Amino acid sequence: MPMSRIRYTLNEAVGDPREWSFTWAILDDVTWSSACGFCGQTEQRLTYEVVRAERVLWICQRCVGRYPVSGTLDGQVLDSRAVRAHIHGLTARQKQRTCHDAIRKVQAGLSDVSLSEVAVYFDRNLQLSPQRAAVLFSAMARMGEPIDARIFEVQTRSIAHQDEFGSLDEAARMAVWPALSPQQQRRLASRGYAPAGARRNARIWERRGPQVNIAGACMPALSDPASLIPETE
């Protein structure tokens, strides 16, 4: 039985989204514990500040793509396409800055030459290879940093990177696994590289069936918005 999609409901107190405007401020929550002021969905990484008169809300990426919130830049009102293009650029830069700062924080807290290699690799590629992700995530765990590994993009598109992931020991593969998208996990699992712990969790999920939490009432016939940030593969 296919898993049902979560439907998102606009909070009635929000009113007309067109009455709200972006301030262009972005909150990048490395613990993925923020909530959206429009739809109420929790466990958000990125939220965007919007204002209406004296009221301020922070909204998720899905609502940015779904609702026609306005935006002004250099005194000019932008159309919806320009608003989303500007948000896209701000988002990409914010994500890179957040990851860069997280690596430097861990690097400053631990004397480990391998972390310098991780920092150089990220600065050059804006992503992590599986091996470097394993090094960084292990260091984050040793420091007890409340940084969700999903803020980082891990390279698995090439056969070389897939084999690099497969060459990691069980503990390292399990550390990197949560940072991968479902598509990446399926690709690696098809090659026999899924860690044993992940395979056990998948079997439990299959026996129980999908568990879907739906917040509030459902809106009929909602289409999915275009993603602001392309999915990592």
C-alpha cells in the first residue's frame, strides 16, 4: 500500500498570504526543530521571516513555494518569479555558510588533522564525500554537538562515491545514512551497501506499515510546489 502524502493546511489566522512580505531573513536551524507559522509543520531546518504590519512569522520552504508572499528589493516590488529566484539565491548561500561554520566549530573543538581535510574538501565542493562525511559526523558525535547531519549534502551520484560509501565500516555507514535522501538510500541499498541497522529498521517499518501524521484539516486537491533547492542525488 503506497504511503499517503501529508497535506498542508494554511492557518486561518494567516489570512491572505499576499498581505505578507518577505524581509529576506532566513533562520537555518541545525537541529531541525523549527516550526512553520503558516502550515504548522515541525522539524524544519530552514524558515523565512515574513511580516504583516506588526506581526512576524517564520515560514517553511514548502509554504514559500506554495503561497504568493510578496517581496520588495531596493524599493521595487518583485513579481512571484523574482521573489522565488531571490529566495533561492539567499537559501543556497545560507546553507553553505551554515555548513562551513559547523565544520569550523567542530574543527576548533578537536585536534584532528583529518578535519582539516574535510574543511578543504567542503570549501572546494560544497558537499562531502561519504568518507569525509563519516569523519565529520564521528567528530560531531564525540563533541556532543546538536547538529543534524542532514544539513550536509553527501555525494553518491558517481559509482566511485557509491563504492566509497560501501567501503566504510558498519558504524561509519550507519553514521552517514541519516544524511542521505531517500533516493540516495534506495540507490545504495540496491547495490547492497545499506548498513545492517538500516535494513533492520526497514523491515520493522514494512511490518508495521507507514505511519503518517496529518496536522489539522486537509485541503482538497493541493499540488506540490516546486522545490527551492534541488534534491541531492
